[in-house]
Amino acid sequence: MTKQEMAKQDYLAGMKYKDIAAKYEVSINTVKSWKKRNGWVRGAPKQKSVHPKSEKVAPKKEIPAVRELLEDTDLNDKQKAFCIYYLQRYNATWAYQKAYGVSYEVARTNGSRLLANANVKKQLAELKKQQATDLYLNANDILAKLAKQAFSDYGDYLEFGTKDEPLYAKNGNPLIDMKTGKQMTEKVSYVHLKNKEDVDTSLLKKVSIGRDGVVVELHDQQAALKLLLDRLPEPEVNDDSENSLLKAIGNGLKKIWSDENENKK
């Protein structure tokens, strides 16, 4: 990482010009020129929201112990939302983006900081106390990478849907519906890639544009889940609780493989 890139991270994290200049042994004007030339912006605005639903505090899917989390008075609403999202994918950057609605660059810097917050760590530890290993804190880089792959989502990289396109005759004139008097339209599908600056590109296996359009391929989620389970210790469950994350993943995998075997018969 270059000196400018490190200085950018410090700037986005809230460090003052004079402190950045002193840290990297350059003048304040040099730091200001880096900011202007590279377009550093603290707290990037939401006009290009990567996740349109990020304004919602709570995710749609209910996860274990959400009720207990929301009753914790030591955390504000966005910190609670961060914890909820983090437990879905174990990805601090993604969780921060969802909870705070900021750019990928800002989330990458602030997500790890929030993850180190004492109250946040305490809450996450309580929610995951049935796990034998606290992945968010103790796992090595390989396990963390597998977890990110296992919970990756194509929706983070693509915008797709259908839209109405007006129809025209060969001579270029609009085609008019004789019954309604309005121009005729047809449904057209579209797929758009999101900007690489706004996504975690480390989870992408392949991105290309061919004759058939955009091709995006993530790493095999089922394979990542299986590898993750193989390398994590068995959860210690002393009661009939069904809230163990590892147990839930294991049951889900068994069902997937069972369904696949049934389809092959």
C-alpha cells in the first residue's frame, strides 16, 4: 500500500490534515493536494446507494438472539444493525455498508473499527457463545475468507430486472396501439454491473462480458460452507437450543445435498 493510500484511509477515518502530514512527513499542502487530486470524501453521500434497502435498520431475515440484541441499551440502533448484519456473513465491511448506508471505501475502514468496539465485541460474543470458535475475532485468514465466500451474494455485484422499451416501426415512427392510442412497448430484461469501488472484488471468481451479456461468477458457496465446517470445531451445545450457527449450517447443507441426490434419481 502506498503512502497516499494509507493517508487516504487515515483521512476517511477522521484524522486531521496536520496529523496526516506529520505522520507521513509531508507538508499539509501535499496532503490537501492528494485529497483534491484523488477525490477523497469523508462519509460519501448516498446518491448511488449500493444497497437500496440499507436505510432499513433491521434485515428481513430473523437470526438467533435478535430480540436480546435489540434490548441491549449500550448500543445505538446502527450498531445493533451492524451486529445483526455481521452475523449473517461475518463480513464487517458489508455489515457496515448495510447498517450505515456508506460507500465501500468508508465501510472498509470503519467496519473493522466498529468490530473492535468493546460493546460490539461483547454483544457479538454473547450472541455467538454457543460456537466453539469466535470466527470474527480468532479465526485465521483462511477461515475468514471461506466465511465471506460462503455468505456472498450476487445482489452485491449486479443490478438486474425488467423495463418497458418503446417500439418503433422500420421507418422510425412509433408503433401505436389502436385501442389505447398510446405507443406500444415491450418488456426488456437488463443486467448491470456495480462499480468495482463499491463492492468486495476479492469474492469474485470471474467477471466478463461476452456475446450473451454480462457474466459474473462467485466462488462455490456450498464448497466454502463444507470447507468451513470441516475446519471448525464442533459446537458445544449443552441443551436443546437450536440457535447454534454451525448446527444450522450443517442441517442446511444436509438438506441441500439430500435434495440434489433425490433429483439425480
